[in-house]
Amino acid sequence: MTITIEIKNKVAKIILKDGGKVLDELVFPDEYRISKELLPGIESLLRKNSLEAADIEKVDVETDLGETFTSRRIAEATANAFNWDLRKASV
């Protein structure tokens, strides 16, 4: 099970996948709210699908934003922190 944080065409999505199959997604029509919506959105998506953070193997980021955009940095920092915690928990 993976989560993809997608920011494309000024729309942010949190996508829950099992293999290549999309199980559920949460859409934020305004990428600029990602700093307030991302973590609560991930929590909501997990809860809605009766999952816990430990059920997620990896968090990825897909974006069409350049590296200097704050929304991209927030998404990447969140994914990196989540993936770091997953590695730490598996040791």
C-alpha cells in the first residue's frame, strides 16, 4: 500500500494505492492550502479506509512544479518524514 501526493495543474491530491490500483483519493482544488490540508488529509484517508500509518509502505510525490515552489517542498518534506519513520519502524 502506498500514498502518492500529486500536485499537477494547481490541484493537489492524496492518492491511496494498492499496487498500481487506486483505492481512494482526496482532492484539494487549491494547491496553496497544502500546508494546512496535507497531514489531516492523509489521516482522514487512512481512517476512511480502516488503515494505519504502519500499513503504508511508501509515500511518493508527483508534481509538475519546479523545485522552488513551496507547495512542492511541503509535499516532499512530508513524504520524506513519513518514509523516514517507516524505515525507522521496520528496523
